[in-house]
Amino acid sequence: MAGNPAGSQRTTSEAAHEQVMNGVSDVLLNIEHALSRARKIRTEAAKHDEEINAKLALDEAITALDKTRKRLMQNAYYRQEALRLL
């Protein structure tokens, strides 16, 4: 039997969406890695009094990365039909 059954081929829009979601997944993975690394280094910095500036900077970075991760997940994976105003 030649050809594919009706409905089994992806549309251009579906292929584009899959490509974008793969990219979003890669970005989220990088953010997760950065968060993990920042938390680990922050714990190490907290053990040394002379590293207070690094600890404070890492606290801010962790907060910002976590907010970015959550927002990206919500906007990409739980998107709604209506355009969200940022």
C-alpha cells in the first residue's frame, strides 16, 4: 500500500510547533542545570564568611532563574489560545 493513511502526516504548523517545543525543552534543561549549579555553589559560598557578596549574588540569580523557568513552562506548555500580555 503506497502513501500514508489520511491524517497521519504532520502539518507545517505541527512540525514548527514541535521544533519550537524541542527548543523550549532545551532551554528549560539549561535553566535547570544553571539552577542546580547555582544552588550547589551558593551552599559552598555560605560556608565561608568572606564570600558574602557571592552568596548574595547567587541568591538573586537563583530567584531570577526560578522565576524564568516557571514563566517559560507556563507560557510554553500551558499556553492558551489568547495572546498573553507580558
